[in-house]
Amino acid sequence: MSTLETIARVRLEVCELHAELTRYELVVWTAGNVSARVPGHELLVIKPSGVSYDDLTPEQMVVTDLYGVPVNGDAEGEWGNPPLSPSSDTAAHAYVYRHMPEVGGVVHTHSTYATAWAARGESIPCVLTMMSDEFGGSIPVGPFALIGDDSIGQGIVETLKGSNSPAVLMQNHGPFTIGKDARSAVKAAVMCEEVARTVHISRQLGEPIPIDQGHIDSLYARYQNVYGQ
């Protein structure tokens, strides 16, 4: 597959995955974003800044290098970057891709319950088997960082390196999730909000019962290596 064909495919996928963020009510207005690494290239594709989810098209997805700088083509030709700025979170996404080569997708939302935990600077404890399966433990909190450079990306990498969790709650900001591809990162964002909500509700009834670390490890290994097709 040529570079142009690959980028067209990634643009379509990234555009379509943004609809999952609205479907699961993880974003409002124009907030939030999905990005994907372009396989075989030092490039990423991300949502443009300030464009309504209802108006997004594949052609509007912005192609940048792994420093967040828009790139319009290579030796194989031009792919027609739109006259739009990439998401304000692009530098954070790019930092993750540069420092975590296993990551193929990054998602950021301001989903209500996960962001509420982030506002408290509190990790979500692993008190559900679903959390053991998906996150391999608690969902950690990353440091406070300002938007505008790669400081958020540094916090994401620092927090998730060596962690089983594909999600981090950036303090006073909201969740970022990673995955082997963009779809996996979107799934992690959906599951992060679900467990954030459930654990919050359980705490209104009393103190949740933690799961033994040995059981967490066993559940995680089974789900990641045996479950499904």
C-alpha cells in the first residue's frame, strides 16, 4: 500500500472513531480528540482544532510529524493537508508516539466521571473485575501540566511507562488513553469512563472492597491472552 493510500485509510478511521466519542457521551462541543500513528511512517493523524464533531470529514484530519508539525507530502506525493490547525493536544500525542513506539493510538476526552476523579487528583482503585481485565490494576493519576507544549505528553509517558493501564487521569484535566491502535485507545476511553462512574457510585454506598493483587494479575493475564476470538 502506498503512503497516500495508507494515510487515506488512517484519516478515514480516525474520523469515524470520533463518532464513538459522541456516541458514548465522552465529549461535548469540540473538546477531545483521537489520533493514530501512520504505520511505517514517522507521522500521525489527528482531529483539527475547534471543528464540530458533526462536521468532521476524513479530509479534515490533519497529518503531522511526530513533533506535531503539519506535513503535506513526501517523495510519493502530496496528501492535501487541510488549511486547519491540528488539535491543541497534538504536542502531547506526538510526545507519546516518540517515546512509546508500541502505541498506535491516543485518545483524550473530558468524560464526566473520569474527569471528576482527575479533578480530585485521585486514582481509581481496582475494585472491579472489569478493571482487572482492562487496566490490570488501578487507573493512575498523572501530574498537572499546562496545555501548549509537550508537558502533558511527558506526564502521560512518565505515568504509564511500566504500568498495565492504558489510561491515565491527568490531574485537573482529564483522561488520556493509549492503545496498540486508535480503536483500542477509544475502547480504553469508553471503559475508563464506565469504571469511573461505577466506582464513584459504589463509594456513595460505602467503601468498595479491593481485589487482591494476585487475583488482579490472574484476571488481567487471562483477559489479555485468552479471552475472545
